[in-house]
Amino acid sequence: MVGRLIYLIGPSGSGKDSLLDAARPRLAERGCRIVRRVITRSAEAVGEAAQGVSPQQFAALQAEGGFALSWQANGLSYGIPREIDDWLAAGQDVLVNGSRAHLAQTRERYPNLLVLLLTVDQAVLRQRLVARGRESLADIEERLARNARFTAQLISGNGAGLFVLDNSGPLEHTVERLLCCLDHGHSACA
Ligand SMILES: Nc1ncnc2c1ncn2[C@@H]1O[C@H](COP(=O)(O)OP(=O)(O)O)[C@@H](O)[C@H]1O
Ligand SMILES: O=P(O)(O)OC[C@H]1O[C@H](OP(=O)(O)OP(=O)(O)O)[C@H](O)[C@@H]1O
């Protein structure tokens, strides 16, 4: 049986990396793989389970067909290694830290995609981004503006196949809801 592609999206600072880190052992128990992304960001960037490459290295990987999915955002390039297709074909679930802007293209390639939209109250989000301290305040404002364009539009425009996970509360609660959604479906996990 083919595995499920699970596409975790949400604003910068909503907690995608934190959620993946916290859920990692329990996802592994379920045989669900978390993709290590390739990003044109330095490898030492805090909180990112990714391979950092130069723009030239990224272009070379892309040219040789190294990515199943790729996109650009926030001045960076992101690639999802093509190995995910082997894992899916072998029946493994695969979880990707994805892009909201790239959702339509991802759905085209993977029509049975399961989308998890992580949401956070906007005021809490601003506090978390400032506390994380990875970007300048100007960059944080740009990320918040980008966020405003997406969330309502996604929730109203999608419906089937899109599960909303709120991460305004403790991370452990979000981990439990994520696992419940994967095990039993969203409606069973209010
Ligand atoms: N449920 C939570 N409660 C409190 N802080 C959180 C929670 N989830 C994430 N954070 C914090 O918010 C910041 C942004 O989280 P991060 O995982 O880097 O988000 P993203 O990957 O979506 O950009 C980090 O400093 C992280 O520790
Ligand atoms: O289209 P969007 O939904 O806005 O997403 C654009 C990119 O930003 C996030 O990555 P990144 O890890 O750089 O940012 P984050 O850690 O701040 O979320 C996300 O995972 C996408 O790769």
C-alpha cells in the first residue's frame, strides 16, 4: 500500500519545527518519516532540521532531479529530496514541513495529500517570533504580513483534506492532537 504524504503548513513561528521535534519519536514508532529539507540557509540556523546548502549547490541538485518538490520563500530556496517517492511507494507515511504558497502545486503532484494547518493567535505568534530571535524585527513584520494573506483563505477555500491544528496552547497538547489526527482522523480529535 502507498504511504500518505502529510504536509504540515502554517505561519512562520507557528511551531512547525517544534512540533516535528517534539513528535519525532512517536512518529518514528508509527513508521512515519520526517523529511529533512534542503535549504539555502546556513546549517547552523537554530531550530531547523535541514541540510544547509549554497544557492549554487541547490541549483545543481535541482538540475539533476534531486527534488520531489521545491519552492522559494522568504528569500530562500527549499527542496524536498526525491527519496520521499521511494518511501511513499514502500508504504511509509512521510511528513513534510511545507509551504502554504506551494500547496496547489504539491496537491497536483500528490492528489491524496493530507494537509495539516498549524494556527496560532496573531499576538502570540508575534511574541514567539520575537522571542525566537532568528530574524530581524523587519523580517518578522514581513513574515507576519505574509501570514495574514494565507490563513483565512486556506481555511475557507479548502475543506476536505485540510485539518486545522491550533498551537496557541502547550506544545504537548498539539503533539497529542497531531497523533490523534494521524491515527483516527480529525473529527475524532477535538
Ligand atoms: N506551543 C508552544 N508554546 C510556546 N512556545 C512555542 C510553542 N510552539 C512553538 N513555540 C516556540 O515558538 C517559536 C517558533 O517555533 P518554531 O518551531 O521555530 O516555528 P516554525 O517552525 O513554524 O517557524 C520557537 O521559539 C518555539 O520554541
Ligand atoms: O509559503 P509559506 O507557508 O509562507 O512558507 C514558506 C516557507 O517558510 C517556512 O519555512 P522556514 O522554515 O524558513 O520558516 P519558519 O521556520 O520561519 O516557518 C515554510 O516551511 C516554507 O518553507
